[in-house]
Amino acid sequence: SPLINLSNSMVYITRKVPSSGINHLIKAGVKVKQWDSEEVIPRDVLLEQVKGVDALFCLLTEKIDEEVIEAAGPKLSVVSTMSVGYEHISLDICRKKNIKVGFTPDILTPATTELTMALLLAVSRRIVEGFNAIKAGEWQTWKPEWMLGRGLQNSTVGIVGYGRIGQAVAACLWPLGVSRILYSTRQGMAEYVSFDELLELSDFVICACSLNNTTREIFNRDAFSKMKKTSIFVNISRGGVVQQNDLYWALKNKVIWGAGLDVTIPEPLPPFHPLLTLPNIVISPHIGSATVETRSDMCMFTAKNIICGLLNKPMPGRIV
Ligand code: NDP
Ligand code: DGY
């Protein structure tokens, strides 16, 4: 039975995580060690603690590279991240060492889609700016031309990264009267255009791609210069797809109209960062998947990945 097979297996969890996954691992009979803190595990502690483990339950904040994998030693057979993004894991090393790698696709798509829509609407309808204006005593009366935003109806939306989240965002946009949805990779219920055309044609540009060598800093001065002066940029992917100084320049100089970010470089963004001085930006602290249910489901999913991986069964979400 799985209980007997797993009783000698040790899993290391790199953070305090929802109890759902931990209980699942314990019920399956594996031994669990954990960095039981809200803070990121220091690198030297990680390197020490992974020694001899069979599986590693990690987050997007830990770089899982050759050093960590060597430190873990030959028993390590499964690495599973409680995230859908996996740019923090060296897949080549894992392939070379026959280590299975798991992630959490799909279950966080609805929550991240909600957050994308929230950011898009917060910027386009100037929710935070309006709230700040109220607090500053600037709300005098109802005025026909005060706090005017940019509506989605009849607009063109470009989605860079037309994967699970990108397509779910598109499904939310159609009922709001958007007339065209453009994408620059993959097929779907949208129009294929080049990246440059997408920038030039879109009223709203939403970035939901993975971070990889083809997407690093694609949103730079050149890209922002191609976008409409009235356009709004939303990024829920990774901070690394944006050249942030160029975004600051574009917002400050009204090269684009506004931006909404859930991801930045660095994370956390320091409270005195220049981007935070701009009125035409809304930033959330990387909370795309942060609902109680979704985080619990992601934790459970990661635990299931680990158990299936250890038992040599198909993992629910496997990258390698
Ligand atoms: P998917 O893999 O389904 O989608 C990623 C998409 O990016 C794919 O369609 C891929 O296209 C596309 N892509 C890759 N390279 C390029 C490129 N050069 N130009 C345009 N598109 C490109 O992943 P998900 O939709 O599930 O998640 C997407 C990303 O969102 C994650 O990798 C993660 O970084 C981020 N994320 C952020 C969250 C948050 O809390 N803010 C929450 C969840 C996810 P193709 O397949 O054709 O290569
Ligand atoms: C991911 O899963 O990649 C997000 O960034 C956090 O949920």
C-alpha cells in the first residue's frame, strides 16, 4: 500500500503553507520537515535542510538550481512548486538527474483572472486615484468631465501570453463588449497578429505569458513607444517581462495612459520606489492566486504531485 511505500520518504517544505497539503502528506505516511515561517528560507538553511530528502515542496521564492539539487543528494526524486510559474527551477538539471518536477496549473486560473480584471478596471476606471482624491478632499461635486476613464466597450485588447490565464481573461472580456482580442502566440478565439501589431492596435495590453528567454524585458521603451498614448498596460505575469525604468518613463511622460501591475522587480517593491509616486498606476503585491480557497487548493495539489511522484504514478501537474 502507499502508506508502507512512503514511510521512509522525507519531504522538505520551504515555508509555512496552508494545512491542507501538509495533512495530505502526513496521511499518506511521508515524513515532513518544514521551514515553518512566513519569511523566505535563508539560502544556507535551505542547503542544509534539503540534505537527504526524497522530495522538495518549494515556492517561487526559492531558486532550485544545481547547488540545491546537489545539496539534497541522490535520493531527491521529486521537486514540486506551489505555483504555475517555474522559472525559478533549473529544469535541465532536473532532467539530467531524473528528478520529476511538478507545478500547479489551472487551479489558480480563476483567481488570477479575477485579479487581472480587478487591476485592469482599477486603472481604466481610476478607482485608486478617485479614492485618493476623496481622501485628499478633492471631491467637490459630480462633474461631467472629472475622473473620466477608458471603457472596454468597442475596444481592442491585446493579450501577450494566450495560455490558460490569457484565454480565461479573454472569456471575461467578451461579455463587456470588447470588439477585438489580439494575441501573438498560440491559437484560440482571437486574432493572431505580430507582437508589434498587437502593441500598435490595442487599447489595453494584458501580459499573461511565462517568463523565459523570449519574454524577458519585452515591455521596454521600444514597446511602450509603439503603444497608443491612450492605452493601458496590465502585467500579471512576472516583473522580469518589463523594463521597469522604461515603464516609469512611459507613464511619467504619458507615452501610455496607465498601468496595473501584480508583479514587479524587486518583490517586495520598496515603499519609496519611483513607480509608487505616479498617479496613473495601480500595483498589487503579487496576489494573483491569493484567495483562501485557491492557496489551499494549490497546497493540496503540490502535496498530490509529491505523493504521486514518489509512488511513480502520474502527477496531476508535471513539467518534467
Ligand atoms: P500558460 O503556460 O498556460 O501560458 C503562458 C503563455 O505564455 C503560453 O501561451 C505561452 O505560449 C506564452 N508565451 C511564452 N513565450 C511567449 C512569447 N515570447 N510571446 C508571447 N507569449 C509567450 O501559463 P498560465 O496561463 O497558467 O500562467 C502564465 C504565467 O502567469 C505564469 O507562468 C506565471 O508567471 C504567471 N502567473 C502569475 C500569477 C500571479 O499571482 N500574478 C498567478 C499565476 C500565474 P506558447 O505556449 O505558445 O509558448
Ligand atoms: C504562480 O503560481 O506562478 C504565481 O505567481 C503565484 O501563484
